[in-house]
Amino acid sequence: PLAVREFLEFISSRYESMDEAFVVIDGEKGNGKITCREFEEGIRKMKCKKFKGQNEASRISEIFRYLDPSGEGEISKQEWAVLNKMLKEIDLSIWEFVQFCDRTWPRVDPASLSTAWHALDEDGSGSITKKERVGVLREAG
């Protein structure tokens, strides 16, 4: 769902890990589960404005229901971990798309992809970490 992807975008750009975001919502001494009310309050605490407007409550509820597939009324850490899987899938999709473009349009100036890659791969390791990606995206605005 779009609302889930938007929420994932928001937290992945502001927190080092999905676990860190979970703790912000559940609290330092939380019980390891997030209720709907905690989730709503957590989104406000995070200063997430992505869902402001007429449909705010229904969009937040949509995210909560997605993360609570069992319908118990709580999001466990295991259920929350689906966000990590989604983020990895997005990263893989981007990588595959870049590879596709490189194979499909070899006449395109190869320096343009190389320049973009080097801008994101700040430490020159040959891979782009979340910290690098988030840092560059924050700088870009």
C-alpha cells in the first residue's frame, strides 16, 4: 500500500534502523508491542506530516492494519520487521533497475551512472549503505 511505502520512506530517512523507529514509538521501556493508539501518538512524536489532511486517520489506520496482519490490535517486533524486508526489496529493485539501464542503453554516457554511484558510495566500498544513501538524500533535500 502507498501509505506503508510513504511511512517506510519517512522512517528510513530519519532513523538508523527500523528497530530505532520501533523504540521511538514503543518507548525506551516499552513492552515490545505497539498498540494503535501508541502508533498514532508515535507518528506525531516523530513529527511525521506525510499523512496530514482529510484522510490522515484512515491512512494511519491502513499502515497499522498492514503491520498487524494477525489483527490482534498490536504490532510486534516480528511484525514490524516486515519494514526491513520491504526496504531491502526496494534497494534490490533500484540496483536491478540500474543494472537493466546499464545493459539496455550501453551507448548512454557511462560516466553519468558512475558519477551518481560515486556520489552515493561516499566511502568507496563498492556498495551503498543506508547511512550513505540517507546522508546524500538529506543533502539533496
